[in-house]
Amino acid sequence: MKRLERIARYEQILDRAEAVARQAEEALEAYDAVQAELKELEKYYTSREWKADFDADAAGKLPADLKRGVLSEDGIDSVLERFRDLKERLG
């Protein structure tokens, strides 16, 4: 590899590494910021209120146009599990 090609190649690697580091830092900040809300979500999911809301949905007592992913057991379990896995990976 010639000098100018080598410098250009490693400049590309440096630029990519800087961009990835910036993205990772932003993602980690968002990850840290959502932790308190996740605890709140998990507390809700294990509460009587969630069960009452779940039952109200099953009985058709909620508006049809209400977004209700939070009443899906799989939805909450899935996101909590993903965050447990991420925490493990981050060590």
C-alpha cells in the first residue's frame, strides 16, 4: 500500500471509530436515563393496578383506539429481558 493510500485508509478507520464511539456514548446516555422509568414500569407490571387494567381490557372496558402494549405480558417481559441482557453485556 502506498503512503497516501495508507494514510487515507487509516483516516477512514479513525473517522468510523469516532462516529461509532459517539453513537455508543449517546446510546449509553439514553440507556442510563431510562433505568428509573424501567423500574417504574416493572413496579406497575407487578401491581394490582396492572392486573385491574389488564382485566378491564379483556372485558372490553377500554377505548378501542387506546394504545395498550403495556397490557401485553409478552411486551413488558420482552423489554425487561432485553434490558437485563444489555446490562449483562455492559458488565
